[in-house]
Amino acid sequence: MPRFLTMIRIDEQNIPAEGPGPELEERMGALFEEITKAGVMLDTAGLTPTSAGTRVTWSDGKLSHTDGPFTEAKEVVGGYSIIQAKDKAEALEWARRFLQVHPDHWTVTAEVREITEG
């Protein structure tokens, strides 16, 4: 079965100050339990803010690095998951369900891409 990487994109400038809250954590926990029991979830995690990150760039034969935060980027990857699904449609369904556990006033984007094998 193919594997898929889902990158969760967020706008760090507009993260709700109140954080996720217990209701979201409960809904997220239930979804993660379901996807794990279904044998689909291989790995998932949130990421530290870009202020704690460093970008390494190769350009014109030279390496450079830039420490965060990366203010020029409106959306950044805030988390990821790697799942094993029968096809892209199933992977998209899990991504849809993940997004829908979030409160209506949040803006969260999931980018789903198949991992190439070989």
C-alpha cells in the first residue's frame, strides 16, 4: 500500500492565543486512536515554531543558513503525519477528518502527497 505525507500548514502569526483547548485535544485523541487502530497511522508529530528552526539553503554552489522566525512565510509546516492508505482518496479522507476536528475559527491547511518508493 502506498504511503502519504500530510503536511499541516498554519499561519504562525494567527495561532489562537488560547491554544488547542481540552475539547480539541479530546477530538484529536479520538481521531488518532481510530486511525492507529485502523492500521493507517505510521507517524505523526507537531513541530516547534519557526523561531526555533533554521533553514539551510544551497545556491550558486554555496551553503547558507537562516535562523527563524521566518516572517516572509505566511504559512509554515506546523506538523506532519505519515500514513499508509489504499489510495490517495483514502489519504484525503483522513486529512479531511483531521481538519474538521479543529474549531471553525481556525485556519489549517493539509497538503497530502504520496511518498515515492524506490
